[in-house]
Amino acid sequence: MLLLAKAALALMVSFLTAVVFGFILIPFLKKLKVKQRVSVFLQNKHKGKDGTPTMGGLIFIIPAIIAIIVLILMNKIEWTDNLFIILFVFLSYALLGFIDDYLIIKRNNNEGLTEIQKLLGQILIAVVFFIIFMKSGRSPVLDIHTLGIKIDLGWFYGLFILFVLVASSNAVNLTDGLDGLAGGLSTIAFIAFGIISFGSTWISGNQDIGIFCFILVGALLGFLVYNTHPAKVFMGDTGSLALGATLASVAILTSHEVTLIVVAGVFVFETVCSLIQMIAGRYFNKKVFLMAPFHHHLEKLGWQETDIVKLFWIIGMVLGMTGIYFGVWL
């Protein structure tokens, strides 16, 4: 019960902090003209969103960091290598996304960091992750705990870390296209992985990782106060890259990489649809969907934005509960 009380308190504090911080930050972003440019392909549906402030990921990033620092200083949670890895990835990907958003705004177009520049940054983050991971005494083993499968990957585990981080961060980034969509799905995913972390008793600091997940849930709920339709701010790459990579980090450290595919099923589906569309267009000169990712396909079919978001949230909740069953009870 004490653990649940800690999680609830952490969620509440980060939620209130994010709400207050968002109330201050959004007018500041407007004053600095930190605005999102809507793609020409979406002008007919989202023209009214052109000029909405971006970089809103700061609304949940900064309160989450403040909350975790306060809890560490108060000795309410323990500082471990695993917690350090998660915070390092969270901040590093947030910085990578921030630079990307900044360049897009500065250049007044939708071109930020190049793919090569992003990949180099992600490789560096994965290398640091792998070094700390190995020095903390962990083994480079792909451990599917529920199924009793263990595969020693050796130094290939570093490449595996890179792949999971890149795939997860870009999946959330692709899904961030409708008001509240990525933020809501991420909230659900971190609730699931917070509970999964509490159940991962074989890793150091598992409870503290779970507490951080719930801190992030509270901060995300505070962000959704401003991001649900009609959105007053977008999270931008600053937020989406950080969320995806952090979710991947928790999955890797708790040995629930397969569970991540279940919990993040909507993100995975959106990414697969985008890959199918890209391959069909590049090699067959055809379109499988009216537009990718899939949420834009539904928009082209005439679905309302709010209906799409609600449907995806419901699917995300079902997948999250399935992931908890798969990762904790089964």
C-alpha cells in the first residue's frame, strides 16, 4: 500500500506542477513565436492549427525532472544505475528533439536535423546506455521472462538497444499527429509499464523506475489539459522522441521488450502503416492508404479527429491491460 501511495502522490504532484507550468509556458512560447507549421497535405483538415505553439513537451519534461530530483533529495526513491539510464535517455532524446524543433522554427520550414544527424545522436545515446548497463553488472541477454527464453547477444546487445530506442522514439513521433493522440497513448503505456516495473522484482531499483513512470503519467495528464482538442500546444519532437525512447528504456531494463510491442501496439501499427505506404510508393508507385500514418487515412475517409483519438485511446487501454497481464500475471 505504501508503494501505491507513493505512486499516487508522485502522480498528483507532477500533474499539478505540469498544469501550472503549462499555464506559464504557453503564453511564453506564443511570445517567442514558437509555432508549428501544418503540412500542405493537411491544410484542408488542420488549417486552423497553423501557428499553434510547439515544443510543448517541455510541459511534462521539466516537471517530471523536478519531481524526480525532489524525491531523490528527500530520500523517497533510491538512485540506481537503472534509474540513471532512464533519466539520461529521457533528457538526451528531449534535447535531440528540442534541437530539431528549434531548427524547424528558425528555418521557418519543416526541415530540422537531417536523418544522419539524428541517427548519430541516437547512436551516441545507445552507446552510453550500453556502457552503463554493462558496468552496472547486467548481462547482454535478451530475457523474455514470461516465456522463459534467454538469448545471449553479446556486444550485439548494443545494436539491439539502438534499434529499440530508435524504433520506439520514431513510432511515437509518427503517431503525434492529432490533438491528444500521442500524449494519451503514452499516458496509458506508462501506466502499464509503471505497474510492470513494480512487478519486475529481479532488477535493481524496480520500484523507483515504476515511481518515475507514474511521475511521467501525472506530468502527461497535465500536458493533456492543454493538448486535447482543440490543442493549445503541441508536444513537438521535444516531447515525442523523449517519450518513445524512455518507454523503450523501461522495457529494456525490465526485460519486457516483447511486452512493449503489445503495450505500444497502436504506435507499432501506425509505424507499420507508414512503412507499407513508403515501400508501396517508392517501389510500386502506388498508395495503400489515402495518407499515412493511419490516423490521417481515417481523416481522409471523413472520420472526425476526436473520434479517431477516442478509438485509438480505447485500443491503447485494451493493449495496456493485455501487456500488464502478459508482463506481470502470466
